[in-house]
Amino acid sequence: MPPDLPFPDIRGLLRRIGLDLAFVDPATRCDSLRELAIQLRDRIVAADPPTEVRAAVEAAVKACDQPPADAASWFGCWHEWLEEAVTAWEQGRPAPAWTNAPGRPGHSATSPPAAPAAPAAPAAPAAPTAPAATRWQPPSGSTVESVAVLPAGSDAEMMQLFCAEAVELLADIEQAALVLESQPDDAETLATAFRGFHTLKGNAAVMRLVVLQRLAHEVESLLEAARRGSRRLDRDAIDVILAAADVVGRAVAEMGSQLDGQYPGRSIPLPVTAVIDRAQAVISKPSRPSGILVAGPVSPAADGPTIAPIVPAAEPAPPPRAEPPRPAADPVAVPPAPAQRAAAAASVRVDTTKLDLLVDLVGELVIAQSMVVQAADQAGHDDQLTRMLGHLRGITADLQRTALTMRMVPIRGTFQKMSRLVRDTAVQLGKEIRLVVEGEETELDRTVIEELSDPLLHMLRNAADHGIESPAQRLAVGKPAAGTLRLRASHQGGSVVVEITDDGRGLDPARLRAKAIERGIISADAILDARETLELIFAPGFSTAEQVSDLSGRGVGMDVVRRNLERLRGKVEIASVPGQGTTFTISMPLTLAIIEGLIVAVAGQRFVIPTLAVRESFRPRSGSVTTVHARGELVDVRGSLVPLVRLGRRLGLAAEEDPGRAIVVVVEAGHDRRCLLVDELVGKQEVVIKSLGETFAGRTGFAGAAILGDGRVGLILDTAALVRPSRGSSEKIPSETVA
Amino acid sequence: MTNSTRDPARLTPDEAPARPAKYLTFSLAGETYGVPVLAVREIIRLCPVTSVAGMPPHVRGVINLRGRVIPLVDLRVRFGLPAAADHDRTCIIVAQVTAAAGGTRPYAVVVDGVEDVATIAASDLTPAPDFGDAVDIRFITGMARRGAAVATLIDLDIVAAADKAAEPPAGPKAGT
């Protein structure tokens, strides 16, 4: 090849076309694209290109004049092929195979002569370097790709960035869509949703995710129509927006796991066609203020899954982080990001292990400081020293508090997920439900938030399904047709309280009781007070749903919720007024990293018992311990007999043998209680829980370790494991059967 | 003295480090052992140990290393050497070993005393001989000649990985 060929120019043009394609749909607006295509053709033709390349550029110019129906994907594929072909040309290789001669676009009326004129049956020798199966194929017919493939070998880091940003954008989009449902004309929110899809489209284009790019484009068109005022966003439109966000979310999640090394390169089936069809149907259809969408998605199955693997072009894609250049042809002014984004930018992502290290070191500082204080006390009084030490103590206390709150994040994200759930549930059940959210800014430990999500989801679903009546029933009893669910978070003391309130039918004690008797949970003559009756819904196997619905009432209900919350050292309480509604109150520790512990001593070694599990402690009177079969021991705790666990024997330590000279600590887990026999109570202390680590992974019986006031390690007892009825001797730790 | 960054911990008969590597040598029951210096985080004095019931006898328990709870293993017991009381030269080597979940984790071992940091040339290394059943050579990566003496080079990664799962805890057995 002559060295004076204008490859840099050609590449420059190709890159501009690529950007143009990312932001403009060639089917509707192709002025600038046409101009670029003509420039490209002239450049290339002047350089005496291979036949296929010449045919391709000419085809593109024709396609600009008469866009095919699926112009976006046609151009996308064309562009990608051309980049490879130009590289091949430059290196003197034959052009890569146009593996699948592009079919005629489905709508022959708009079909340009260009599409089929694309190079057919090119030089076969290209095949070895470009295996047909993994190379791109131009779309045939009107089929829209329903499969996106993670570009093999594409820059993983860029992909990670794409995924991370997509997740943020999707959260914004979802939230905006839910706001738009009640305020369809809110310009600010419309702009947020529009911007979300716009950015998503640009990013997808840069990553060559043509399928996602096209999907985002369709939704963007819908939102654009809404912004112009030509299409009001009704429920159908919102459904489409949410469905599109779900599809992108699924793609991103799957790509994320592929990036983590799970089945990399596996194709990701996505119902893109169906959603795009719905979006187009919604755009072309007049608005309906209410009603459920029935616009049947054209079954993509008819076409069969069209696998369109996308491989990165030889030329590296433009950096995705660059602010998407807005082509002049794009008439839509994108407003600047709201202040919320700016606030997010002011935070720093920190590895949690670094935070843990900080907490560890601050803990050590506190211990070291108390040792200094002790030494100073022993050395005699010195006012100035005492004052300075007091100052130091204040600083370390502040430091410790700050370090511990660094893991705290607002509960907002979880609440946003809940609004989506309530909306979908309401649609599914044909109910009208309004979700009122309060206290979104309440902060708690990240891990607690993650663990709280599932129980909340379950309880809200229950409330929507069982609590809130159908609109007809509500109107009949004089309530507004729309039910209200209230989700409220707040700080109360050292814990966070989340309340879920519905204004539904409430719990009927008589019905609960009847159901419990029917299910054999209580006997027919059981005497229960009001609270105990309500608590029946937490009993295993209890479900009040008359019919098992799709949404809840499978019997894995509230008992699982309560168990999970208790595992997190949380509590759930219930209050209900028949006919007026039900309130569930969850209280959770702010953090899972710290617990209040009762420090006990056994044979000189100290152990921590989580205070939450401790009911009471006392020195047993002689004779209050009775033996059964000379082995099992029971303690009389105010009239009820509770099994005794001698901690010393359990742990193989030489502890006080005479119960009369020892202390009994009554611990509870679930409905079981045990009396732990310890030598003495040392005190109470807030401790930071530390994992015992890998070496002790198979060792149960300890929930972790903590650094005690003197700097020694104290083991935290796993009360649930101690309380669990052990087979055989109660003196041995049942966990010796290590897998 | 080369500042070798190569981890010579794993040696096979066919593969020996081309350049000299540094080892921290220590004594256990009169014998000399060595671990790659790069795997060592610090050497500390014996400190209060919290024993954990139900663990094999070589696991002494856990210690507090500046706020971190780390396991402490007695190498004498681990290698089946005669037990001995701690004395004033007894110390703890805190090493970084490979964690199952990836990355590294701290792992502390009790030794009779630290000797020195030795640079051992590849030519002075021989693979661990097969002692038959007499000696457990799982943890040995090679033998290093140092003048008249010989140091046994060990891999703490393997020592640490063998703590869990492999052996049932030697604590009291369940009554069933």
C-alpha cells in the first residue's frame, strides 16, 4: 500500500461517525451523519480502496438518503466492520468477512437499496483471522438483537466503570420514574430521567453495546416526547421506562458477574425487542391517564434469539470517561446535573478494610490511653497532668465515635427500592397504594442496611397484599380508594427504628386465634393476651392469607422475617387496630460492628456474652440446682426449670464447681433459655466485634472476639450455639463434629 | 547482597531461585529453621494469649496485635518437637500468609528464638530429602547449608492452610 494514504483522516472520520451514531438515530436525523459519510466516501474512494470497502462507504451514503428501518443497528454494524476493514486495508490484509450478507430490512417500503448493496461474499482468506462465529454480523430483516454479549477482551476496567455508572444512573432513573408517575409534568424529574437514558446511551455506544444503546435510545425518544409536551407520561409510559431500566439493570448485573470471571463471554438474553416495541407503541399511541398496559409485546421468540456477538473493533474505542461530546445535530439541551450529584462527588470511596483498620487502631489508642491514665493515677496526683489526660480522653472518644460512624450510610437507597416494589405489587394486585417515606436520611451501618432490605421487602409486600384492601372494599367502609403505606426510619437511642404502617384492614384477633388453633400452633384452650395473639403471626407455619397468592403467604412468612431480624440483634413488634391498620416496628442496632457485652470470668479467662441475649443473672441458692439422671442439671428460675450449662466444663477450663459460689447467667435465643454457670461477673462493656478468622473457621461456639479494656482478647460466646439443645451430654460443646 | 524481591518460598528439585534470597532464621528445640524474610511482618515479644477451646494443641489461641485479633500457633507442637516452657528468648514471628479468600492475613507463630537474617545462595539449597514416614515434610520447602550447619526452610502458607479442616479439633469430644 502506498504510504501516503490518508488513514489518519479516515480514522478520524470513522471516529466522528461513531460518536454521531451514539447520539443520533440515523433513521430520523442523519444530516450530519450524511455529511460525514460523504466525506468518508470521497476520502476512501480517492485512495483506491479494496472493492468491499468502496461498496460499504457507498452503501452508507445511500443508507443516509434512505434510512432502513433498523438504521441504528445497521449503521452500528457497518461502522464496526468498516473500522476492521480499514485496519486490514492499511496492513495490506484482505478485508474481514462480512459474514452474513445483510438481509433486506423488513419494511421494504423504507428499505434503501444500499443495505443489500453492502459487500457480499468478500474475500474468503479473511476468515482465519476473523472466525465467522465470533465476528459481528449485520442485522438481517427487522430483527432487533435480543442478546447482548459482553465484548470479549474489551478493557475490563472500562467495562467496570460502565457498569458502576449504569447502576447509579438506573437508581436515578427508577426514582425519577416513580416520581413521574404521580407528577408526570415535573420538568426537573423528566430531565433527570432523560439525562439518565441519554448518558446510558452514550456510554453503551462507547462500549459497543449496540443493543443497550438502541434500547436507551427508544426510551430517550419517549422521554423527549414528554419533555416537548407531545406525549404525557401515563402509567403505560412509566411501565415501559421501568421495564427498560430493568433490562439494562439485568444486563449490567450479568456483565458485572462476567467481569468477575463467571462465564465470561456468555451471551445475555434480554427481552430488548419486546421493550422497544412497547416503547414505540406507547410513543405512537395517545396518552391514557390511567389503565393497565396491554400492548402485547411482539414475541421475540418468533425470531429466535438472534445472537449478535459484539467484539471490540481493532481501533480502541474512545475513552468512555470523556464527557460525551454533544453533536450539533442534537437539538436537545441537556440541563446541568442537579446539586445532588455534586454532593455525591464530594465523597470518597474507601476500602472497607481500611475503615476496619482505622477502627482497630482507634480501639488500641483508647486502651493505650486508659493505661496511661492508670499509670498516672498510681504515680500520684498532678493537676496539670490530669487536665491534659482529660483533654486527651475527650479527643480519643471523639475520634472513636467518628471512626465508627464512617461506615454509616443513609437508608435512602433501600427505601427507593421499596417504592419500586410497592408500585409493582400494587399494579399486580390491582390495588391503589401510596407509599409515604420518611426519614430517608437516617444513617446506619452499611451491613445493617444490606441485611435489612430483605425483611423490609417481605413485610411491605405482606402489607400491600394482606393489609390493604381492594379499592372497592375500601370505598365500602368509607376509606379513600387508595391505601397508604408509611415507611419511616428514625434514630432512637443507640438503635435505628423502622416503622411500616398501613391503613388497611388490620389484624383480627379472633381470626388469628382461630387460624392458630386450626394450624395446631396453639391449643383450643390456650389463654393469650392481646399482644400474644398478635404475635401469633410470627409463629412458624402461620399464614393468614385465605388464598396463597403469588406475592406472599407461602408460609415462609413472618417467622423467617423475625428470625432474620433477631440474627441481626434486632427486634420486631406489632400493633394493630382492626379496620384501621397495622404497624410493624423494627428496631435494629446502628451497627453490627459493636455490641454491648457482659464480661464474665471463667477460670481466670474472660468471655463476652452479648447483653441482648442476657435475661438475668443471680447467685443460685443451694438446692436450686437439681440433677436429672445424675448428668443433666436444671436451675429453678422463678418457678421454671432451665437447663444449666457449666461454661467451665464446656470449655475445658478448671472453673468453680460449686454453683453456690458461682453465678448463673440466664441467656435466651429464640424461645430457648439456658443458665450459664460462670465464676464471676466482671462488668459491662461496649466491644467492637472482630472475626476470629480462617484458622478458627470450623470452630463454632464463639461468635467472634473483642479486645477488652486491658488489651487482651476476649472471646464472644455464641449464645445461640450454647442454647441450642445439644444431644447427649450437655457438658460438651456440640460443635465438635467439624465437617 | 542482592535485594531480591523473588519469593523463594516454594522450591521444587527442578526449580531453585537463581539469585540469593533472604531468610529469617530461628531456632526450635535446638534446630535451625528459616522462612522467607518477605513473608515476615514483624517479630514481637511473647504477649498474653487467649486460648480458644476445642482447637488442636498447636493452636495456642489468639493475640491482640494493635487491635487485630490474630491466631497464634506453636511451631514446636506443630512439628512434633518436644514441648518446652517459654523462656526469655521465646518470641512471636508475625507473618503474612495467603488467605483462602485471596489476599493475605496475619499469622503468628511461637519460636524458641530468632537467630538472624541469612542470605542463602541457590547453590546452597537442596530439596527436602524423603525421610519416609519418619518426618512430615509437608511444610518443608528445602534445606539450606550454612557453613557446617543446616537450616530447614519452611512455608508458613502451608502451615497455616493445614490448621483448618484437615484435622479434627483435639478438644473434648461430643458425648454422642
